[in-house]
Amino acid sequence: MSDNILKSKILNYYENKEDKIFASVIIDKANKFYRENHIIYTNFLNIRERNIATCILNKLNIDYYIFSPLENTERVVIFLIPQYLKDDDICDIINKYISVIKIIPKTKGVLTHREYMGTIYSIGIKEDMIGDIFVYNDNCYVFCFKKNEQYILNNITRVGRVDVSITVLSFYADEVKNIKPQFKSFDVIISSLRVDVVLSSIFALSRNEIKGKIKNGDLFVNSKEMYFVAYEVKENDILSFRKCGKVKIGNILRNTKSGKVVLKIYKYC
């Protein structure tokens, strides 16, 4: 089967235009890897993109390595590594392409994840050029490609109204390995445990808006696509809602006299 026929066959599987475009990019990267036999890597992928990419690479029988900056991170990079480099230390390979930007605010305890993210995007960095952003111990850690490292260093001196300094770390430095996700906990009062009801309470969107996003493929439950709007959430479920945020479901605290449920929510900061 020719490359064009195989590509067409794979693309026919995807109905969504955005998915079809992304799938085409992955196929082209795979073909380039076959032709040139050197390291090829993707941009930072969200869960949906990761699932599409790995499905295609499995169909094409191509070995790959998924770089996930930290445990339970949402955004990853997929590396295609030639056979002649298989014996090399994978950390040494990844370290040639990935680094960590540490943003240190002069004033502690006042900046939020949203403010850091807004500043990074405001200088023209696209979403797929950076990985997850972590705010930990009053500092911000941003995973990025080395090719974008200097641009970020040159263009971020303030976040909001706070002056900041920036340094670069290796992604496997002890300081980076010790980063732990931070949560903001709160309670929601809901009429049921349906995922659309829960998400509507968390993100202040209407039920119709929530249902539309779920049907569009924007919801992942425990890293798996979820299209079923009536799915009932369970304790410890991790919900990733595209362009809204990520939360972990806590326990049911109590039932109200009116029959509603008080549910503990942990929102990733």
C-alpha cells in the first residue's frame, strides 16, 4: 500500500476537521522518520492529541517514547528515536530538547497559575510550545522546548504587577522532580453526580455549554475521552476539561434536606 493510500485510509477514520489535520501532521512526521532516520518529536500534546498520535503510530508499527514531565501531567511530547540510539540514556536525549523555566516572583504568595499562563501566552508563545505549568512553593515552573527557552528569558520580566526573575533548569534536576501538583479545594452543592451537572457547578458554565463541549470531545475522565454527559463521577476521578481546567473528585460530604449532594472538589492550581 502506498504512503498516500495509507494516509488517506487513516484520515478517513477521523470526522472532526481539527482531528483530521492533527492526524495528518503525525503521519507526515512518521514518514519523515522513516525517510531520514533521525530523532523526530511532536509539539506538546494534550490528552486527545496524545491518544490520536499513539493510535496512528501503533497502526504504523513505529516505536515511540512518551515524555511526561511529571507524574499525572496532562501535556506530553512524543519522541521517535532511531534504532541506533536505543542504547543511549533516554534522559540525555530528552535533555537536548526539553528544559524547565523557573519563574521567581519578587513578591511571594500573590500570583496565580492563571496569571503566569496569561503572561506566557501574551508574549506570543503558542499553547503547544509549552507543557504543564506548575505553581509550587511560590515559584512557577514551565516545561518548554529549548528552542523557545531564550525567547521566554528575554521577554518575561513581570507577571501581572510583580517583577520576576527567571532561571533555566534541567528537567531531571532534583528541584524539578520534587514538584507536587497544588490543589485548591472547595465544596459544590449539586442535584446529582452527573458529570455535566458537576462541571457546570465548577466552571460556571450552562448545562448546554457543558454538553456541547463534551460532545465536541473536550472532556477526559482519567485520561480517557468521555462523550457520555450522564456519566456519574466517582471519588478520585480526574476530570480534564479542555480550555477550562482539571479537577479531582473528592468524597461526598453530606446530603442536604432538599436531596442535593455536597461534594468535595480539588482543582489543580
